[in-house]
Amino acid sequence: MPTTGGSASRAAVTDDAPSVAAAVAQFALTGLIVLAAFLVAALFLFRSIGQSEALRDARQYALLSGQGIVEPELRDGLAAGHEAALARVDTVVQERVLGERVVRVKIWSRDGRVLYSDEPRLIGSTYALDPEKLGVLRSGGTRAELSGLDGPENRFEQGQGSLYEVYLPIRLPDGTAVLFETYQRATSVVSTGRRIWLPFAALLLVSLVLLWLVQVPLAWRLARRLRRSQLDRETFLVRAVEASADERRRIAADLHDGVVQDLAGISYSLSAAAESTDPEPSPALRTTLLEAAAATRDGMRRLRSLLVEIHPPNLRSAGLEAAISDLLASLHATGIETSLDIAGDVALSEETELLFYRAAGEAIRNVVRHSGAKRVSVRIDATGGRARLEVMDDGVGFASADRERSRAEGHVGLSLLEELAARMRGSLEVQSAPGAGTSFVMEVPGP
């Protein structure tokens, strides 16, 4: 393989790598979305808490107005409608209870008669009390709810906007329990809740934004470190592959020019000696010489097969199909039926061809060593912008635990191929089960 291929590989590593800026931008955007979602949820929670606190404040305000201000001014004549008793309560209510927040005050008897209201037209009228109001009269406590203002007793409050009814029991001088009711503006209640939760929301927002702003530069630094580490690792992997290819080429050349030529010379010499008639060799010696010559030629054939595996000359000269055919030729000698199918329109890059050749060689060697298969098929095609190598056999297969054990024992051929495929943004998948053969599939972007 030419050395320029290594440079191209390194360039591919750098060019195809995801941008650090894009990765950090994705992290920042994701963090911003999470921050916004968390902030929205927190705002709903704070708003709910603020509303609850505002209603509690409204109840406290009504309790203070009813039991702290109005109840001490009640007189026995109030239930009978005496003007002096009504005037005394009205003075206190007008001066100390009504205002921007409270727009209406009513005092009810248990039978639903309005004993007092700052709206004089309601005094003496009788309306059915809601079960909630009767329950408060019986059990005590304070209750607040948003009023629908749809009852006849609310005809004078309509047009005042949204109002909260807040009511509680108070007692006349003779101990009779009556219902004290205030109508408080919803805007005042809401503004009270807003004053409660807005500071916490603002503090949370500032804290989250600061946290996000601090994380972005940290993420940038971490991403750059990880990217540098990944690039270094990929560069080392490319260099290791290139060094392996160079070493394979050197070993192949040394074997071909040295040992193979020596064995060829020895084979010819042995054959000539066996056929020599001067002097006539003994039959036993002649047989020995012929057997030695045959063994030498067989060793030469095995060495040439090994040379093909170490460094495939056909991959550069005749192409991938011829190189893989040479790999499959070694299976014919063992009686294994083979087939090779390469789609006619496939035009792979030099790097992909070399990767597929190495992957096919690893799969075929595993078939010879471990599978006991009777048939092996190799198929290469390209569809959907991806090149695909598939090696199938009908051998004994293996369990996933067997592969992990093999990896632990130092057999890293498949692991190296997985890394090479991942570097090219591809994948390697090996599927097998005992008695079900093995499927070896590699896909990379292509062609």
C-alpha cells in the first residue's frame, strides 16, 4: 500500500472528526433546554407555594380583622338590628378593615341572615349558607376560596373583579357564633404571593444561569482534552496499521526473495539428483530424494499462501476480488466449498478495499481454525451510501462467552478490526450461536 494512503488516513481522522465547537454548542444548547425546563417547573412550584402562602396570609388578615378588630366591638343589639350596635360595627369596619384590599364585609347568623354589611341594602336579608360556611361555623377555623359572585347575595360585589371570600366564626357578647366574611381583591392576594415567590425565582434563575455559564468553558476545556486524546489514539492506531503494513510488506519481500528462492533451488537440485543416472542412485535414495523434493515444493506452496495473507499483491494489481479469491483458495485444499459475490457496480476506495481484505482474511482464518464449516460465502456490495462485507459459514459457531474468553487470552484480531471500522465511522457485527454457524458483517461509509 503506498505511503500516501497513510497520510490520507490521518487527514480523514482529522477532517471527519466532530468539531469541538459543535460538541460544546450541543452541550450548551442541551444544558440550556434542561435549565429552561427545570426553571419552568420551579416557577410552577414557586407559584403554587406563593399562592398557598398568599391564601394563608389572606386567612390571617381576615382572622386579625374579625377576631382582633370587629369582635371586640360587637354588642348584644346587633342580632336584633339595633342602630347603635350596627353603627358601632360600621365605624370600625369603615375605618380599620375596608380599604384597597378588602372591598366588602358581612356578618351572618347561623340561619343565613345578614346581621351586618358595609352595604346597608344587604342587612336583614336572608340567604341559604353554603355547606362550607356552615361547616366553618360548627368546627371553627378559617376558609378562603375564589368567589364565583354568582349568588344573589353577591349582586353588589359584581363588577369589582375577582374576589376571594375569606370567612371565620366570631362570637357575640352572649357567646353566639356568627360568621365573619371578608371579600378580598384577588389582585392583592396574587401580588402577595408574587412578592413571596419572585425573589426565590430570581435567585434560582441567576444561580442556574451562572452555573450554566461556568459549565460552558469547563465543557470546552474537557471536550478539547477528549478530542486531543481521541486524535492521538486514532493517530497511533493509523500509525500502527501503517507500520504493520510496512512490516508485512518487508517480511513478504524477504521471504519471497530469500527462503522461497532457496527452497526452489533446493527442490530443483533434489529433483535433478533423483533423476541423475551417473552414478545410478539406489532405489531407496531416489525415493528419498523425490519425497524431499515434493516436500520442499509443498513447503513453497504453503509459504506462498502465507505470503498472500501477509501482503496481498493482487489487491494492488488485480483488485479486491482476486485478492479474496486467493484467500478462499486455501479453503479448497481442505474440502470447504466457497463462493464469492462482489456486486459489479461496486467501486471502493483503496482504504476500504484494504480494510475489507483484512476483515475477510481474519474471518476466513477463524473459519479454518475453529468452525469446521463445510461452506463459506463472501459477499461485498454497496447500498444506501454504505459498503458492506459479509462472510457467512455453516460451522459449529460459538457462544458469546467463548469470544470474551478468546479476547482475554490475547486474541485481539476482531477487536482491532472493530476499532478500524469505528475509525472509518463504520461497524463490525459478529453473530453466532453453538451449532448455528457464524455471520461476520462489516459496514463502512462508501463506496
